[in-house]
Amino acid sequence: MATLTLHAIGEQLAALEQLLIETGGEVTPEVEAWFAEYGGLEQAKVDGIAGFLRSQEALAKACKGEAAELGRKARVAEHTITRLKAYVLLELQARKVKDLAGSIWKLCRQANGGQQALTVFEPDVTKVPVRFLRTIPATVVIDDELLRAGLESGNAEIRAEAEQVARLEPRGEHVRVR
């Protein structure tokens, strides 16, 4: 006999119950055969489903525990990478070299990409040259992009009334494995 679903077994047992109602509860050889065939199937199916659910719950719990442990291990590995790269960078800078070569790999000192960090020393808009300000309805604010453009056009720093307003910070470096 093919494996029946819980639903199909339930339908067969409902049909058996209906037959018993129709026959006034008389147990005929047909009813006995039907009951012999489907009587234990529902219990076995329920036990099988429940067992499977329990095993999946245990698996899910174990996987979550393993995921937490793997997450901790990943954080340790990431911190180890950060510390070791910082050490290598200091060594490359101290030796004033761009790279160190092994027989397989190369450790290279490389400048960080992206925009240089901008430091604004004077948050008071009244002390910042007007060309570096922008007006948002009813408010005048320092425009970092205008400051950055002014600095990138050749000014090492921007001053107002002999005080430094802003400067671009030196580009950092990092270690790359090649």
C-alpha cells in the first residue's frame, strides 16, 4: 500500500465512522477489514510527524547554538586580522617601504580611497567665509562640500580672522595582502 497522508487516513476513518452509523454500529467483515487496514495508520502517522517535528526542533536549536558560536569565532578572527594588519602597517611605515614579499604572498601598504576626512574647527557660521555657507529655509549652515571643494582646489586650510576654519586630514593607509 502506498504511504498515505494524515489527511487521507482521516478521510478513511471518517468514511469508516459513517459506515458504522449507517449500519447501526454493526461490525461487518467489511468494517473489520477496513479498521484493520486504517486503524493503526493514524497513530503511526501522528507518531511519525511528531517525531519528525521534534528532530527538526532539536536541529534548529543546535544550528542556532552553532551559529552563535561561529559568530563569536568570526568576531575573534576579525579582531585578530585588525590587530595583525595594524602591526604590519606600523612595521612597513617604520621601515619606510611599500611592501614586504614572501615566497607566495606580498604585504602591501596602500593609501585609503574615498574622500579625505574633513575637519571643521569653527562651527560658528558667523566666523566662516560666506562662500562656504548655504541657506536652508531660515537657517544658514556650513556647507561641508563647499569647504571640501575649496580645500581640494589647492588651499591647505581655510582661515577666517586668522583662525583655522577647516582642513583636510591626511589620507590614512591600510595593509593589503596580494
